Amino acid sequence: MSIKKKLMGILFIFSMISLSSLAEEINLMGDIESLNKEYNTLVQQEQARFREESNKADMAKKKLEELFLVKKRIEYMLEDSKEVRKKKFFKDDYDKLVKKYKKYLVEVNEEIEANQTFVSEFEVIKELRGE
């Protein structure tokens, strides 16, 4: 076999290796591009979720203000009913009313706690994000 044919064979092998390497590089670049798109999609989803949670936290803060007013009103009515009961004929009815006020007070306190927890947790997320 002549040197020319051997050189041509070697060049052919190198060119095939180069083409194979180029094909792998193109595949790798496609994979990286796909990963970048996936990352950007996740970033957008994260931002959308953060805005949604931020809106929920704002609503929870407003609800807390309302709940504290309701709680204050119930506590007033509860104390008032206990005092009024002492001077009325329908003591049993006032006792039932006091029980209802206590029940609603427990429910309002639970609702307050749930909203405070949500707001607190959101504030932690907000702080972790540096906002």
C-alpha cells in the first residue's frame, strides 16, 4: 500500500472522528439549550407562584385585621353576657348564649392562628428570597 493511500486512510479516519466529535458536541449543545429552557420555565413558574403567595399573604393580613375586630367584639359580648346574666330572669338562656360566644371565640382564634402562620411562613420565604 502506498504512503499516499495510507495518508488518505488516516485523514479519512481523523475526519470521521472529527465528525463524530462534532455530532456529539452538537448533541451536547442541544441538551444544554434544553436545560436552559427548562431552567427559565422553572424561574417563571417560581415568580408566578411567589406573586400568588404574596397576594394570599396580603389577603390573610386583611383578614387578620377583620378577625381581631370580630374577636374583640365577641370578647366584649361574652363579658357583657356574663354580667347581664346575673340580673336577668332567663339565666339559662344567657348561659347558652355565653357557650355560643365561647365556641365562636375558639373558632376565631383558630382562624387567627392559621392566618398568622401563613403570613409568618410567607415572610420567611420572602426574606430567603431577599425581598
